[in-house]
Amino acid sequence: MLAFDVGGTDMKAGLFDADGHLIEVLRAPTPLADEDTGERVVAETARLAQELGRRHPHVQPTAAGLLVPGNVDDDAGIGVFAENLGWHDFPFRERAESALGLPVGFGHDVRGAGEAEHRLGAARGFDDVMVVTIGTGIAAAVFIDGRPYAGKGLAGEIGHDRVAEGPACACGGRGCLEAVASAAAIARRYTARSGNPVSGARDVLDRLHAGDCNAAATWDGALDALALGFSHSVALLAPDAIVIGGGLSEAGEELLQPLRERLDGILTFHRRPQLIKASIGANAGLYGAALAARDALAPIAFSTTKEGAAWL
Ligand SMILES: [Zn+2]
């Protein structure tokens, strides 16, 4: 299988063998926004496929999977809109099938990564579960009764759940969860508060450990916002678990334990979901794309693999 995970700044291409093992990952910058971004992304997938083919001539892919961000119509195979990447109603599946000469499974990046965690990773075995990615933004893949719920491509946008009076969000709203608590927002808000530039949320945590009260206040605000946002989802869906992936999840229990406590402090009679770190990690999107590729060949409705990473 060939797997492609297109992000806001770079795209990854992975080659999987017939047993579902990831052989190699190549990266390339995502082509910058203009009216041809969709075509250029597809051309880049073909170039990366050729390079993987040259490097591993003994592996013959039979299908490909492609995940992209933004508002995505998985069923129609269309990238409806991506704020930072510039495409509108671009027929990714059709164009990628033609460029790669393979059947292509297509879908949304966060839902695809969630699918990988649900079938192969930390969300496995939970019928009602959310897989939340906290990175540059925040979004969730939602599973109800063991099945993904996409809401025609718009479900799971918990990053734009209003949890505070401010700050302004890129979506046009105010006080959105991702404007307060995404990894990018934590770095941005720390810098705004302290005047000290940092390279990311990891830096803010390091400063917190060194006794920086601006870092502590920024981190505290992010935890409060996440707990409040999660409480809204818990009231609506009563999930058994919330699995947390994306860059911020690398903080592990330093993130999860205070989140459990704060969520517990907000909830009353509600079911307490388990809060669990995602287990597939940074390549969850590639595994999700590989699963989409497998489904493009032989659709198997929402099967959950029992034996871990070997999924064929
Ligand atoms: Zn927003």
C-alpha cells in the first residue's frame, strides 16, 4: 500500500508491505497555496510514489490512501475547502487515481488518524470514543457504537467550541478551544504574555519546570480550556474514552493527569471517560491512509483488528 498524509506545512508518503508494516516514510513540503495547490499535491504524491518504488522495487503497491486537512467529503472524494491550502471542491480521489494508476481511498486527516487509533491503537475496543488531535489546531474523530461519525465532514470540530471570551480565532470566532489550548496557541500566548519568543509548547513546559510563572499561567489556562471543552463533549456523547494524540500529547501524564482532575471537577453525574494517550503517534495519519487504501481494495465495514499492528 501507498499512504499519503498531507499536512499544512509538509506531506508524508509511506510504503506498507502486504502484512501492514510501514517500510519507509518520505517527507516533502506541501505545495504552497495558489489555485493549483490540489493538482500540485497530487503531482507530488506521484513523484513520492515513484521514489518509493525506486527504493523498494520488490514491493508492488496495489492501492493508495490519501488524507488531507480541511473540510473533506470522504464519500465523494473531494477536498471541499482548506483554509491554509487554497483548494475548493478539488476531486482528489479521481485525480490521484489517475496520477498513481491505483485505486485510492480518500479521507480527512484527523478522521483517518482517529480510524488508525480506533482499529489499531489506543482507542481499540472502545465503541464510544473520541480521538482528539492537539497540534497546530484541535479536532476530534468521533466513534459512536463502534462506527465513525463524520457529520458530512463537519463533526468533531471541537477546536472551535467557545470556551472563553477570547482571544480571536482564525475561524472568525472568539475564545475557541484551539485559540487557547492548541500546541501553537500555548506557544503564542506565552510569548504574548511574557514577551519571550519560544519555539513551541515544549519550550513553555520547560520554562514552567524552571519556575516561570508566565509559563505556569499559560499552561493552566490551556488545561482549564481543554477540560471545559471536553466536558461539553462528555455531556453530549458520554464517551467511554477520550484518546489524545498530536504534538501536545507528547507531554504524556503531565497533560493527562491534571486534565482528568479538572474534568472530574466539572462533571457531576456524567460518565468519566478514560483519558488515554494515543499509541500510534506521529504516523497515525499514514496508518489511517493505509487503512483507507485497504478499504478501497476490499471494503470491510468498520472492522476492528484484534491483533495489533498487523492488519491484513
Ligand atoms: Zn475558531
